[in-house]
Amino acid sequence: MIGRHIALYFGSKGLAAIVNVVTMAVFVRIGGADTYGGFVLFTAIATIVYGVAMQWLRFSFFACYREDAGGNGMIAAYLLTQLVGLTLVGAGLWLATAFGFITATEAVGVGILVAGLACYDAMHEIARTRLHAGIVAVGVLVRSFLMIALGVAAIVMVGTALSLALAVGIAHIGAALALSASIWRMGTLNWQRSDMQQLLMYGRPLVPAFGFEAAGNQLDRLLLARLGDLAETGRYGAVSDLFRQLLIVAAEAIAGAYMAIARKHVIAGDRASAGEVLGQAFLAYVALLTFIPLGFLQFSAPILDLVFGADLRVAVEPALPLIIAASVVAVLRGYYFGQVVHILQHSRLLLVSTALHAATVLVIGVLAIPQYGMAGAAAALLLGNVVGCAAFLIAWRDNFVMRLPYGSAAVMVGLGLAAYFVSGFVAGGFENAYAGLACGIVIFAIAALIAARRYNLLSFNALVDRITKRVAA
């Protein structure tokens, strides 16, 4: 089961990552840093609104859903609760516009993005939790291709941040329609009050938790826009989004391949099997958070020049190590700790972690951004994520979810550092930066393959065996 999930998740999300990188490059190059900066503001505000009003529901469903115990009713309760939430969000945006807190343009842009995120996340979570990996793969690809097609059309035809926000929101809704195939054959979805009460009971502490989570993840951008300018925010957001895309696509694939299976073992009372699956997931995250960040840092100049242009790269370069470090810790916090917290149903701990995270980003951001700009924003986000992780580490220091293969992880980090130094030395012998980049990619790929073979990352050995048997046949 894990092998099939890995193939589908990584295949679809890997292709989606390529499309998404091209999408960001096209948005920045065609629309410019100012337009992309305005789009970053729309998405930051929409993410906070969605985090406060809706995001808790997705994870409450993941924790509470039982396919053999009225799963039909739980899905119905999920969708009905979300419809109520979207109605309240719409009413809130209308009131904010009526009283002059935001403009009608801002309300429309934020509203369509929130609706798109809510619809896509709901259908994605239902399909993922029900282990419909094929449907998830289709939805991921539909979203990516719709985003670039509709986004480019919006920039060329209208050329405003609002038009880009509307295009991205509609792309998410289109992908949600594809993902809805997961429930087409379930018949009538009859909700029960007990199902909704269960969602609300588990999700109650998640409401403020995801409000803090969304604020903590977006405050660096909002503060930079407030204390800097849109062009600086656009450049910072573009590079941050590019690197996060490289990490998050793979991180989501790892979570999709392992976390739902670990959850099934915990529900069945088999903590030994759950711990084994979580150990495999942890090693996959360590590999991801070692090879890609070190490779990106080593070859950031040719990569950023190719994607965004030399001017943007020069502006962002001083803050780049902090941007990379912040994203690495954010992925570990969100995709290991943030998934395990729902497997264990420790939702109150998530509230503590996210509150500390948001408070740290706010304080450090206000102090550092006026003087250090992008570097201050990245430092604030990095320290916020470190503090958020520390809350989990302290709370779970004796829990089985922290009994992980740290020795193997250390070996992989050492292998990544060796690839970093060797690739730097070898690439220095090339006059052409892109020739050095190609050689460096090969070196990092070899190191990653060694780690994958040695520790059977993402069922790599099973894949090799299948390929070998087909070739031999």
C-alpha cells in the first residue's frame, strides 16, 4: 500500500512542482514584482482568514473520520459545516466592506481565494483520508495546470493583482471538482448531529490554533509590506514561494504516503507499527530537508537567475540563507509535528505551539524588519518556527512518536554536507555556471540515491526491484 501511495503522490506532486515553479516565474516576469507583491498580500490575508475560519475543519475531519463507523455521515457533516463557515466568511467580508475596513476589491480577491482554498482542501482531505491516492494525484495536477493557464490569462488580459487572485481561486475550485470523484459513488450523504458535534468538539481548540498558525506564517510578509514596500515584498515572496514549493510538494507527498497509514495503526492500537511508519516518514523528511536546501543554497545564483532574473537574485541574496532555514524548520514543524498532533489527537498542544510561533514572529518582525528588511522578516519566521517546534519536543519527549532513527538521520545529514562541499569544489572548475549546476545536481542526486538505497526511503528498494525484474524479463 505504501509503495503505491508513494508512486502516485510523488509522481503527481513532482510534476505539479515543475509546473508551479514555471507558474511563479511567469507571474513574476510578466506581471512584475509590484503585481506579484499585491498578489502576495491577497494570499496572505486570505490564508489568515481561512486559517481562522475554516482550516481547523480539515484536520478535525482527519482525526475523527472512521470509514467503518458511519464515514458517510462524517463527510456530510464536514461539507455542511464548511458551507456554514464559507457563508459566515462571506458575511464578514461584506460587513468589513460596508463599514469601510476593506475595499470591495480586497473583499472580492480575499473571498474567492478563501472559497478556493476551502473547496480544494475539503475534497483533497476526504480523498487522502479515504486513501484514494489516484484521485488525489489527478486533483493536484488539475490545480497546477489551471493555475498557470488562468493566471497567465489574467495577467495578459487584465494585469492586476486582483485578477491574478481571482484566477488562482477559480483554479482551486476547478481542482476541487476533480477531487470530488472520491465521493461520487457514496450515494446520499446523510449527516448526523453527533458527527458534527464530534467535529466541533475536536476542532474547538484548533480554531484559535490555526488562526495563530496562519498569522504566524504570513506575518513576515504583512509586516514587510507595511514596513517596506510591495516590490520588496514581491521579491521576498517570490523566492520564499519558490523554495517552499520545492519542499512542500515533496513534504505533502510524504505525509500522504505515510501519515494516514500511521493513523490507522494508532486507531487499531498498534503503536509499534505506527512508530515504524513514523520512523520511515521522519527519515524521508530528513532526506528532503537535507539535500534540497543544501543544493539550493549551493547553486542559488544560476537557479534564481534562470527563474526570476539577476536583479531579483541580487536583491534577495543577503537574506537567502535565513529564508532557506526558515522554510526547512517550517516544513518539519508543519509536516511531521503538525501531522502527528492529529494522529495523537493532541489538538490543545497545537494551540500552544502555534500561539508561541505567532507571538515570536510578531515580536521579532516588528523589531528586525525596519532595520534589516527581508533578512529581518526571514529571521522572525525562522525563530517563530524554532519556538513552535520546541513546544512539541518538550511535550512529547517521552512519547513513542519521538523514538525515531536519529543515528540514520545524522548519517544522511553528513552525506548531504559531503555532497555540498564536493559539488562546490567540482562546480568551481567550470566557467559556465549552468554546467556547474548540472554537475552539482548529478552529485546531489547520487548522494540522495545512496541514502534512498541504504535506508529504503519511500520504498525505494521495492521500486528498484520491480524495475530490475522488468528489465531482466
